[in-house]
Amino acid sequence: MRLHDDQLRDISARFQAEMKKGLSAESNAAATLKMLPTHVCSTPDGSENGEFLAVDLGGSKFKVLQVKVRKEAGRVRRSVEMQEQTYPLPKELLIGRGVELFDHVSECLKDFLLQKKISLEKKHPLGFTFSFPCQQTALNQGLLLNWSKNYWARGLQGKDMVNTLRQAISRAGGMDVDVLALVNDTVGTMMTCGFDDQHCEVGLIIGTGTNACYMEELRHIDLVEGDEGRMCVNTEWGAFGDDGALDDYLTEFDRDIDAASINPGKQCLEKMVSGLYLGELVRLVVLKMTKLGLLFDGRVTDALRTKGKITTAHVAAMEQYKDGLKNTRDILLDLSLNPSPDDCIAVQHVCTVVSFRSSNLVAAGLAAILTRIRQNRKLKTLRITVGVDGTVYKTHPQYAKRLHKVVRRLVPDCHVRFVLSESGSSKGAAMVTAVAQRVTARRHQSLSSFRLSRDQLRSVKARMRAGLEAGLKSNSHSPVKMLPSYVFRTPDGTECGKYLALDLGGTNFRVLLVKIRSGLRRSVRLYNKLYPIPLEIMQGTGEELFDHIVHCISDFLDYVGMKKARLPLGFTFSFPCLWKMFLKKRFSWTKGFKATDCEGNDVVDMLREAIKRRNEFDVDIVAIVNDTVGTMMSCAYEDPQCEIGLIAGTGSNVCYMEELRNIEKNGLGEMQRMCINTEWGGLGEDGCLDDIITEYDNAVDRESINHGRQRFEKLTSGLYLGEVVRQVLLDLTRRGLLFKGRVTEALKTPGIFETKYLSQIESDRLALLQVRSILQHLGLDSTCDDSIIVKEVCGAVSRRAAQLCGAGMAAVVDKIRENRGLDQLNITVGVDGTLYKLHPHFSTVLQETVVALAPQCYVTYLLSEEGSGRGAALITAVARRDQVEM
Ligand code: 0WK
Ligand code: 0WK
Ligand code: BGC
Ligand code: BGC
């Protein structure tokens, strides 16, 4: 057990090699030193401030604390006030069911609040010191890798300890606690000491267990993105030697300890060093010597044979400078031994050997860490402070002195100051929580404007309703245009024939051939082809656009071999069109379209002229329909109850069957209902949404090709959500809360953050690593925290969009219900659009919002499988038949 300096240097070198292994992504899995990223990127910088709760679990004492960090007026230094309570931790809880352990923790937390008369109503930020190895991707998350020391609670390995505590707190109820940070006790200790000493960049625990952390260069931590600055790494050095690296130093006593432990083969160094084992090591050595007749005349007692009978506290007592020998005698007598003075000296010596080896091994590990820091920083000499805590270091008489001495001998080029953490790791945990809180607060501040309350949503519903009502009035200037579609009923199955359909305005332009069969074996068969619409065509001249459309039709008619057939055509034209019956239509552009010299013109004329210009084929243009109407008709073919069409895609819009009596601008008395294309995207153009529109939305509107228009659409549809997210990320980055404050060209590039990325980033299946690879793909270097923030921003923006669409839909269904004087309305909505179809949460949030805001309406949502092309063909079939009959 005696280790001289060469051996310690050898151990230190092995230790350094293992640190490298743990830091590299390739070899981390095999490394015994897990080098866990802690997401603590700086020691206290003086800005920490506030009141925090702290829970300290994993050391010899389980504590609940309140930490108040205050900057008193006129005083340079901040003051820290703490009150704490130690709570018992029954042994059976340490090896019982994990949830029971955490229920005990949350019950104690509640008791602490009551005892200390801390308000139960107020929201309390909490820092959780959890002294076990956790894989963290952020401050407020940590998967338990394995238990150690005398803990072995079931059902928690691999689980997120922050969530586990949050769930236990909500089970306990009656308190509002926000777990903002999880820190290892070494990290808490470093931060506690760092509060007073800026040079403190190493945290060391020599207590029940043992471990160390230190500030490593970010560029060396493969498991974390980013290469500038530093991050605290929790080495989890207790596991050093688990791969046999210390076998040549292990004694038979160490092997016995390991074999009898609850985690054999694990925590090799810890079992040679820490308080849970030192006493036992001494007992095993003394037992062996007694059996060999070297002590107590070879008389072994049951007590001496009993595990745990000599504790580390005993070892510390026996090594006391003044009373050591007397203590030794008393302790041996307690073990029913009859020690001679020599026996006492010998046993005391055993204690010294065992504890000396412990401090030497710690010195070797520490020397490895200090050397690495000095080399990282290319310094000849390193001045650094080590923050220390733990009963062995604190209570064992000579332990600290020996350790300091050996460290200084092993690393003479490091000027090391050891600072004892007087107030435990929770002060440090509070510092980390303060940083987490500040980051969260600043972030939430930006995102709070996206969080809409139930009342706000109710008010949006009312404003949409008012817009619908106003739009139905003749000569109305309502931004909700309420355009008559001249579709008076949904399909009845008698439709039949072959139709050509065009579908323009969504993500893709499609040309379709639709064959409708009526009667018993009624069916609709589609043949279609997608054609891209290049941006320069979308925003070129009207003539170029319609020539491009006709070029695609020509290509398609070749493809289906029907160039000669003068097919009736239905045109899904997904833009606001004011029309007189089915054909005469003036329109305006929305979304990404801005072709010139055609807004206000007649779509049919423009298409006819382009066909004439090409002079290759002819069609009979019968109907122009909006994609919402096409979608409603297409779904109504399956479900006659479908009387609403919703598009949540590139754009956003709804149509529904309105009572003709309510439509002032129709002039067609005898029909009962007509489908109205609401063009709800325009809501807010009159400023009626300004109280919920954020600065980010205004930025998107300013940069859009139709500034001031389609305000509701710009809050809810796919073309814009990505841009809203980009604006928020830009702002957070400019405020230093993201991407290390680096505003890259990528981030400044409009349209870079396509909405499809929102859907990908928000899908629960995606691990943060993949979020980062999406950001990487966009040329945005990110850290874990960054990815979490990006995911949060995406969530806030898409959730608001879905809620607003839900509020709009609630207005529509409630209007239909009241139109029909019903207490209860059962109705189906035909839906299409990539946002609704592909976003992981959009449809659910929309539906939940409708249920909450229109409880008397039972709404079924039917996804339109075939797109609106089928709907357009059905409308064409109806229109054609009505023309014939007219
Ligand atoms: C006191 C710290 C606690 C840490 C403990 C370690 O507040 O977080 O776990 O020291 O020492 P032990 O109590 O295990 O001897
Ligand atoms: C598919 C429909 C089309 C509509 C589109 C909307 O066939 O008429 O415009 O959905 O969704 P988007 O492609 O804009 O996401
Ligand atoms: C744990 C560490 C902890 C150390 C000191 C070890 O058993 O694995 O996470 O820092 O004990 O408490
Ligand atoms: C258009 C609507 C269309 C919607 C969905 C909006 O920009 O104004 O006519 O229904 O997008 O495509």
C-alpha cells in the first residue's frame, strides 16, 4: 500500500491518458473516466443574484437549503445568506424503489418550505446537487449512468434526474418549484469556492465517495459542439482502474472490498480512496494481521470479522495527532479486542498507511488534472485554486496536509491553493442555477410574447367572427374577404366524366387527369404530374407564369396521350379571387407569388391567352376554385358531413358552407347555402391583431413581398413560420443568448430556416444531436444549449400558429352552428397542407384549441389524400352539368 513518487507519477500518467480517452468521442465509451460535460461554462462572474432553493443528495448528509445571493447597495461584494436543514435518509430508501427515494426528497423539500415559512405560492428556482454520474445535454437535464457509494435505488438508471425530481415535486403538490439546474457535488464545490476565488477552476470531493471536476477547453470535449471557451468536466474519477489500470497496485484487501460491495468491478479508485471504504480497508488489514498472529495474540473477535465495524470516522480518530493512540485503544476495546500498546501502535500505523495511500492516489489524480490544465493553456507555471469538500478531507487530521504536500511535489510547476468549501456545494449549485435562470429568463422573455392565454385566443376567435360577419356584407372592407365560390353543394355521387385539373399555389404545381365514375361502382381515379415553379417565374411577368403553366399542361397531355381531347378543365387557384359566377375572376397574389401585370386581371383570360399563344392544344376552362374549396369537395366525396375546407400549408385559409341569406353579395335567392372562401389570411391587415403581433412578426412582414398584407397568414402558415423563428434566433443571438452571440451570414439569410426544419426539429424522435446537425447543415455552429433553445423557439412559434388557426376554426364552426340554430353541431373539416400533415404537433394543438373554444361543436378532421385536384374535377363536373341544364 505504500506508493512512492515514481509510482504516483506512473499512476498520474495513466490517469492523464485515460482523461484524453474520455474526452474523445471515439474512445469515450471504453474509457473508465467518463469526463462528463456539465454545461457549466464559467465560474461565478459576479452577476449571479436572487433566491434559490437547493437540494443536496449523494453525500453523507441529505440537505435542503435556501440560498440568497444579494448585491447590497454601496457594497462591492455580494452577500450570500443560507439556511439549511439536514434530513434523514433511511437506508432502505437508498436500495428501494427510485420513485420512493425521490418522493422522500420532495416531501422533505415541502417540509423545509413549511418550516422556514417560505411561500408555497411563489415560484422557486431550484438547483439540484446530485452526486452521481449523469450524462447531461444541458444544465436542466441529466441521465443517471449508474449509482455508486451505498446507493442502488431501482428503476432510475438511464432516466433524467431533473424530470424525476420534477415529477416527485408535482406528486407532492402544494409547492411551485422550478428545477433549473442539476450539478454534481464537485461542480457545486468548485462554484462555491469560485464565488470568493476567481482562480478556483477545480472541484474535489473526498468524502463518502471521491471525484473531481475541472474547467476543460471546449475544443477538447468532443461530446459537446463548439470550440471556443471552456466547460467544466466531471471526471468521475472514482471509476479509474475499472479496466484494470490499477491492478498492479490493488491489494488483496481492495479485492475483498470490491467483492463484498454492492457494485463489484466498479469504482475501483473510489474503493481505494473514499470514506465509505477506508474504515473497511483498515478492518480487513487488521483482521488479516490478527489471523497471522501479528496482533491481539491472534485472537479474532466476531466484531473484528463484521463488515463495517471499523468506520472511516474511527480511522480519523485513531490517526489524531494527540489522542490517536487512546482513541485506537477505545475503538479496539469496542471490538471486544484486548489490545496491547504495541497492538494500538500497529493498528494506528495501518490507519496511516491506508489513509496515506488514499491521499497519495488523490494527489496523483489531481496532478494529472493540473498538468493537463497547464498544458492546455501552454503555461510554464499554473496558478490555480482547488475547491475541496468531503468528510474525509475535512475531518481526517493529516489528510489535507499530506495531500497538499504530495501534490506540490508531483507538480512543482503548479502553484496550487486549496480552499475548503465551508458552506457545501449548494451555494455553488445556486450560482449555476442563477446562470440557468438568467439564460432561461431572457429566453422566456423573448418567447413569452408567443404564449397566448385562453382569453387571448377567445378574443382572436371573436375578432375572426367579426371579420367573417363583416366580410359577408356587401361593399365590405373587411380584411377577411369572404369570397363567394359559387359552389352551392357538396358532391352527391352523380358526378362522372374525364377532367383536366390544375393545382397552383401550394408547394408544388400539379397537372392532373381525373376520371370520375358515378353510381354504385362510383370512383375517382387520378393521374398527375408535379411541376416546379421556379422563383423567377413566380415573381416574373404574368405572361411568363401562364406560359409556364401551359407548357406544363402540354407536357402532361403528351404524357397521358390526350393532346387532341378538348378536356373540361378545373383550375385550383389558391389565391384570393373575387368573381362573378364560375369564370369572371380578378385576383391578387399571396405567399411567394408576385408575377407582374396580372393582379386584378381575369385568371381565365390569362390562361386562355397563354393556350392560344402556344397553339398546341385546347381545353374547356369550366371552373376556377380555391384550394380550400377543392379540398372540401374532395373530402366531401368521402364524407358528406364535410362542409369546411382548411389549408394549413404554405398559406393558410378556410372555406365553409354559409347560409345564402347571410351572403349579401350573391343575388342567387333560391339556393340554401354556398361555399364561402374566407381568405382569413387577411385578418389583422386593419391592425386588429396588433396586440398579439410581436416585433419578430413585424420584421417578417417588413421583409415579405406583400408588406402589410395577410397578417394572420404570416402568423400561421408554412411560408412564414421558419422566418419568424429565424428572427427570434437572430434576436437571441444578438443578445448573446445563443450561438455564443455570433451573428453569422447564415442567420441573416432570409428563408434559410424553411418550415420543414421546424417539423423535423420538433419531432420528439429527434435527439439533440440531430437538431445540431440540422443547424450545422444551415451553417449554424451550435452547442447543446443552443439546440435546446432552437427547439424551444420552434415549439413556441408553431404552437402559436396552431392555436391561432384553432381560434379561427372555432369561430367558423360556431358560426355554422348558430346559423343552423343548433345546440350541438357535428361537422367534418377536409384538411390539406404540409404544415398540418407533416408537423408533429400542429394538428393536435389546433384540434385541442377548437375543442376548448367551441365546445358545442364536434369536429372531425379528414385529411385530403388526393389533394384539391379531385375537388376541382368534381366542381367542374357539377358546373358542366349545371351549364348543360342552364
Ligand atoms: C458536502 C457537499 C455535498 C457533497 C459532500 C461530499 O455539500 O454536495 O456530496 O460534501 O462529502 P461527504 O458528505 O460524502 O463526505
Ligand atoms: C395540396 C392541395 C393544394 C394546396 C396544398 C396546400 O392539392 O391545392 O394548395 O395542398 O398545401 P401546401 O402545399 O401549401 O403545403
Ligand atoms: C460519484 C460522484 C460524486 C462523488 C463524490 C461518486 O461516487 O460517482 O458523482 O461526485 O461520489 O460524492
Ligand atoms: C391564399 C388562399 C389559399 C391559401 C392556402 C393563401 O395565401 O390567399 O387563397 O387558400 O393561401 O393555399
